[in-house]
Amino acid sequence: MRYISTRGSVPPISFSKAVMMGLATDGGLLLPERIPTISADQLRHWSRLSFQDLAVEVMSPFMTAGEPVTAQLPELVRRAFSTFTHPEITPVVRAGDHWILELFHGPTLAFKDVALQFLGNLFETLLNAEQGRLNILGATSGDTGSAAIHGVRGRAGIHVFILHPHGRVSPIQERQMTSVLDANVHNIAIRGSFDDGQSIVKELFNDLAFKDAYRLGAVNSINWARILAQIVYYFYAWGRVSGGDPARRLVFSVPTGNFGDIFAGYMAMRMGLPVERLVLATNRNDILVRFLESGAYRIGTVQPTISPSMDIQISSNFERYLYYLLGEDSEAVCAAMKRLQQEGVFAVSEAQRQEAGAIFAARRVGEEETLEQIRLTWEQHQMLIDPHTAVGLHAAGDFPGSICLATAHAAKFGAAVHRAVGMEPAIPPPLAGLLERPTRCRILDPDPEAVRAFIREVLD
């Protein structure tokens, strides 16, 4: 398997090079040249596998034959998921008419751990092979940052720089990042929104001279390896609920802001997973819902909510889906992205909008609806859920029997849970004493040059 850019100006590259490149050098996102497909017999077989064995089976077709890392995949997977506290890694539990896919049993209690524990081990393996170094740069709306930091903290040859919106993440999310004092960890709080941080990251990656001089690597879901790892739990959840029957088509409800998690579901569906619909669940930062309703992708103003990890207006991974929606036409993708940059909007045809609507069911969920869902889930099932999971569960109301992705442990958003049910969740061991730990963080204006100067200051 080799990888190409959504914008068409990168010659096909290997899996390892795609991982290290992160954002494509032409400003696009990397995708496999072709999407592997699986048979009904494979699907039945996969439904009986452990999470770790399934991960190897799902990821293998996306690797490049002959690369050393391909042969090392089973060991990479074993190391990555040895840090999870549940034997199933991503267990599925029943909640009335729905199933809950628990993705929060990793070190930072968020779904990002599934991908970033794998990516941290993958980076280390690739760097050891070439005796190289890597400086990871990423932006976070809450959970990516801590998962990335815990994936690479203390690893030789790696520094990590994480930008988060100052004062716009939960106190637990902030401390999970800023209380990690390893010498290779650098937190930057941006006086602005997640979109401001993400824009800075993209600008620095598109400064190819700076990127090459400082060996920048991507840890956000612009890195293909993130998407690849997330594909696995769609197959795992389907197998646990369906019993391995290829005729059993299921609905997945996905709380999403940056489109990465739901894009992984789309790729699983393209591979042959029997998916009926993907419910795209957002809060009032609803650019994705508005696109599916109107066909116009129009940037708005970020509005703070109690589900802050979805407080996003520019969904980076949407470009990957747009590439397929536009018939794998990289010139059309470039034109759309140029218009978005210049005018803040682009549109697709009505036929293309309807094509997207046949796959994605779009739902926006308000603050009161989110709180009510937390309360109902507690009262009816004695289960405390975080506000992002509540958005997904509420959005799944029209789809009984669906699998709802639980993206974070409720304790990470104790204030929202307390508003809904009058009590905060019990603090799990990884979070015990977190708010009392010493912290380290640099606060900067949302200016690419300020971040560039900080990186130089640290590394030079």
C-alpha cells in the first residue's frame, strides 16, 4: 500500500513516510491509494478476534509490503494496548435501546488514547530504525493533547509541542497536559480558539523550510495512522453486537467536531463493514450539520459549550471525505480549499449533498438536551456519561439499536455532570490528585510567529 495526497501533488509514498510526513507537503491530507475490501468470511472471522488480534488484521492491508515496521506490527499493537485498564480495550455495554462503545479505558481516559498509544510506539520504532529525531506539533480542543503527551512522554528522540485554547478546556483536561513535566513535553496555551491553534499548526507545517529544519511531525488526526487505529474499534463493536452476521447492518452515532472519528467509521464502511448509517452528532458548533443540510461548508464563529472538544468550526479531516465525495478529483479539492481560505465557504452540488446525506445522518444537540441526556442515562441505567457522549446518545434517538461512541470518562467533565445529576463522578485513579500537581505551560497570542519562536527557543 502507498499513500497519496488529497491535493494530488505528492508522489505516492510508503506507510512509514506517510506517518512521518503527517500533513502532506502540498497542504493536503494523506490517504491510501486504494481502500482494501474484506469478504463476508473475513468479517465473520474478525468478529471472533480479541481487540489486539483484530487490530493487526485491520491494519495489515494498509501497511507497505517489505517495510520493517510491517513485520513489527503485532508487537507494536501489543505494546500500545498494554496500557489500557479493561481486558477488552474498547468494551461494548448495553444502555436501554442502545449500545455504548466505551473508548475511555486508556491512560488519559479518552478515545484519543486508542490511536495515540499506537502512534507513540510507531514513532519510536521508526525513529529507532533511522536513529532520528522528531518534534511533534499538534493542536487540541481537549483530549488529543493529553493523549499525545502521554503517548510520547519521556521517549528518546522526541519532543512534543501541544497548543490548546487558553481557558476553553475543562480543568481536568488542562491539568492532564500541563502537569506532565517531562523534559520533552511543551504545552502552549493560545489566547484564542482551537481553530486558531489548528490554523497555526497547519501554517507551520506548510512552511516546508521550517518543517524540515525542525523535523516536525503531526499527532493530530491529520496523521493517517490516527485514522487507521480508530477504524479498528468500529469492526470490534460491530462484531460484539452483531454476532458476526454479515447481513446485520448497524448504526453508529459519533460525537464529532474535527470529523476524524466519524471518518474512521466511513473508511470501515468502505472496507465492507455492514453500516446502515453514521449519525454525525455535534453541539451548537454545527458546521458539519449545516453542510449536510445545505451543501455549503461555511465557517462560523466558535461558541463555547459544555462539550468543548467539539467546539470547532474548521474540521480538518473533512477534506479526506471531500476527496471521495468529489470523485477523487484532487483539482476539485484544491479549488474548494482555496475558496474556503479566501471566502470562508465552498459548496457542493445537490446530488453530492444527497450522496453524503445517504451515509451521514446529521444531528445538532443543544446544551439543555445534553444535560437532560446525562440525567436520563443516570436515572434509567445508573450510568454516568460525559457531555460529548451525551451528544452522541441524544442524536441516536431516532435510531434504536445503534452503537454510540463514548469518547471520554465522565470524570473529565465533572462540572457538567454535576449540573445534570447533582453530583460529580467518582475520581478514577489516573485523575487522583491531578488538580494539586505542579504545572508548566507557556501562554502565547494566536500568532504563528510566536509559536515558531517558542519552538526555536526550546530546540536551539
